[in-house]
Amino acid sequence: MQPLKNFGFFEKLIAMNGIKNLKPKSMPCAQIQILYVLGFFFRLNQLTL
């Protein structure tokens, strides 16, 4: 599970970028996008094991 040690950092970075670009009415779309990107990082980490 070593590759996941920076996962919290990516999570914070993406969350901050998402919040910066948010409009209140676009919140659900932004949450889906953040989850998608986090999923991408997770798959990337799995590939590097």
C-alpha cells in the first residue's frame, strides 16, 4: 500500500482546485468530477505496484 501514502495530498489538492472553480449550482457535477479524478489516481497507484 506504499503508493497510496500521498493519496491524501492529491485529495486535498483536487478538493481545493474544485472549490476554487465551483458555482453553487454546479456542486453535484463537481463532486462527480472529483470522485472521477480520485478514482483515476487510485487506478494509477494500483498500476505502479
